[in-house]
Amino acid sequence: MSVRPDLHQHYVQSCQSLGHPENPFIAHVLQEVDKDDKIKGTKGLTVKIAGNNRLVPVQRVTDDDLQVLGSVLHDSAFVTGLDLRCNVLTDAGAKHVATFLQENSNLCYLNLMLNDIGASGAELIATALRRNETLRYLRMTGNKIGNEGGMFFASMLQINSTLEKLDLGDCDVGTQCLIAIATALTQNQSLKAINLNRPLLYSQEEETTVHIALMLKTNPSLVELHLCKHEMKNFGVERLCEALYENSSLRYLDLGCNKISRDGVKFLGELLKWNQTLEILDLGANRIEDAGAIYLSEALAWYNRTLRALSVVNNGLSGKGLVPLSDAMKTNRELSYIYIWGNKLDEATCVAFSDLIQTGRLKPNCTDVNPYEVDGHVHLAELSHGLQKHYYWTPSSGEETNKDANASLAIAAVTEY
């Protein structure tokens, strides 16, 4: 078994040869990697240099730091993941990223979330991915690459056949970019998950949703789709549902933070009666109200036996809608995860979900509420569980990918973090 190189020593030497001062945070992380004998000689390590680490003093990674780090990790075959979230990388740093992607044949996971990379940096990275044949998961979340930068990734998807998961959430992409990505995915058969949350849309016509729906009719590989904050209304939901009657691959549909009402959920209820693929449905922060919850409960109680997780947090529900959902779980044994916090948790709701938990039908780690009793009355407290609780932040203790807090990873994980 080959002996792993000393990363920290290599880093010190590289800083000296390039005339660049050492970043104490990078040095600390590399020292910790070197100390870990459990992984010596093995492959599959993710080096985490996240700028939001609250357990040690952090000096955030700059563009010059990244140049040195790239030279250190260039020949480290055991490093297959690099987490650089929440640092201060700019388009100049993206140039070093692009060079690394072109020359490194081991990296499978790259997290650039919440840096300062713009459109020109996006072009460099996307161009590198046209030739890269190893990277499977890229997170660009929160980098304001705009519509121009997003178009470079859309073009890349027409060529790249390795990337499995792409996160462009909160990147300020626009209508043109979304349509181009949807068009590219009618041909791309390697991408399994994409996050298109919070684009900048200036039209109420929902043409982007129409194009995404058309893509779903023909795409045979997409497993996970995030469409939060798309200003989606009932017309858009109807188009998506029409497409999903013909789709047999999508397992995770995220429609959170839209403008879906009970009339839109009626289409989803009808879809669930026939769909045999969807396992996770996130409707958090919409306005489905009790009537919408009843549509869902009818489909889940008597027809659907595929859906495993449902989120209806912050939807204006009361016991009239939540109790039927709890009743549906009594006849539907497949629905195991349900999230309801942020609604009106009246006494009927509290009693219903308390009974589900106490009888063992609903496991405490599969919901976001926990029952307790005061003066003979049952109440529900909030738990830090959900489908994507740790999307934007890193917990200060415990596992980052804790399955209680991120149930979607346990149900429909596409590419490892």
C-alpha cells in the first residue's frame, strides 16, 4: 500500500517557492488530514476548508491561497473532494479552479458555495468541465454568476457526460438561462440532480416552468429537481403534473416557496394517484391551506404507495387539513417522513400527531415536531429535522449530513457530499 504524501509539509514548501504567506487555517486543516491514520493510503477523502467553520479560528481562503492549494493537491490521488464554501474566492480564483479541473483526474466533488465568483469565473469553470471527466458534483450556490454565467453552464451540459449533480441555486440566473438548461437536459442523460432555486424572473407568464415541464417529458435520467422561489402558480404546477405522467425517473420534487394554492395541489393529488416514482415532495412555504391538504391526504390514503416524505411546513394549515394527513399515514405504510411545523397546530393536530409518534407509526426522527403535555393538554414542540435543514450552514457539532436534519439524503441521495 502506497504511503500518503505529507500535505502540510508540501503546503509549507509550496508557499515558500511561490513567495506566498501561509494561511494558518489551511495549514491546520492539512495537518489534521495528515494526522488521520485511518485513511492513510486510501482514496475518497474530502478536504473541508469551509470559511464558516466555527470550531477553529478561520482565515478565509483567497485567490492566491487557492493557487498554492491547487499545487499541493495536484498529485494527491486520495483527495476526491474539496469543500471551499463561504470563502472569498473571485473570478481570479475561478481561473485556478479551472486549471485544477483540467489537470486533476481524481476530484469528484467540488463545493464553491457562497464565494464571490461572477460570470467570467463561471465561464472558466464551465469551459474546464467540457473536458473534465471525473467531477460528479459541483456546488456554485450563492455565487452571483447571473444569466450570462448560467448560460456557460447550460452550454457545458450539452457536452459533459460525467457531471451528476449541479447546484446553481441563488446564482441570479434568468429566464434565458433556465430555458437553455431545460433544452440541454432534453439530450443530457448523465445529470441526475439539479438545483435551480431562486432565479431572477421578471415575467408572470411561467414560460420557464413550461420549458422545464417539456424537458421532464423526455428526460430519462433526472432524479432530483429543485424549483424553489420560481413564482410558480397553479398554471405552472398543472404543466409539471402533465409532464410527470410521462416521466418515470424523478424521485425528488422540490416546489417550496412558490405561490401554489389548493387548486394547484389538486393537480398534484391527481398525479399522486397514478405516479409510481416520486418519493419526496416538498411543498413548504406555499399556500395550499386545508383544502389542499385534504386533496393530498385522499391520494395518499387510498392510492399512492410510493411517496416516502412530504413537507407542508408554513402552508396555512389547521387541524382540518393536518388531521386527514395523519389519518392517511395509518393506512399508507410507505409514507414515513412528514413535516408540518409553521402551521396552526391546534389541539386536534397535536393529539393526532402525538398518537402517531406514541404508537410507533411515526418515528421521532422522521418529523419536525415532538409532543409534550402540560396540564392535561398535548402540545407539539419544534425539532431541527427536515429535508434540507443544513443546506446553507454547517452544524457546529455532529455530522454535517445528519439524516434526521436532512432526510432527503437518506431517501434519494444522488451523489455523496
